[in-house]
Amino acid sequence: MAGTIKIKLVRSGYGWSKKQRATLKSLKLTKLNKVVEMPDIPQIRGMIKKVEHLVQVIE
């Protein structure tokens, strides 16, 4: 089974599309420099790919 990955919000979602802001919210990224730990599954990787210009992935 897959492990976990850490995701850090490095740029604000302000000014981006409503779908991208909703993706950040579903990843539980609400404030700048917040780090969350999520399971390393394809669904989460897809969400990260959608907002890769706003987040940093820590393996």
C-alpha cells in the first residue's frame, strides 16, 4: 500500500479559478505555508497536479 506525502501551500489561491480554490480546500490547504499529510494515492496526486503551481510536494 502507498505511504503518505506532505503538501505545502506556497502561493495563495486568490485570483485563480473557482475549481482550483475548491481543490485547495479539498486538500485542506487553507493558509499559506500550511503543511498537510495525505495518503499517496492517484486521486490525491491528480488534485496536486491540478494546483501544482500553488503547492510544494514533500516526498
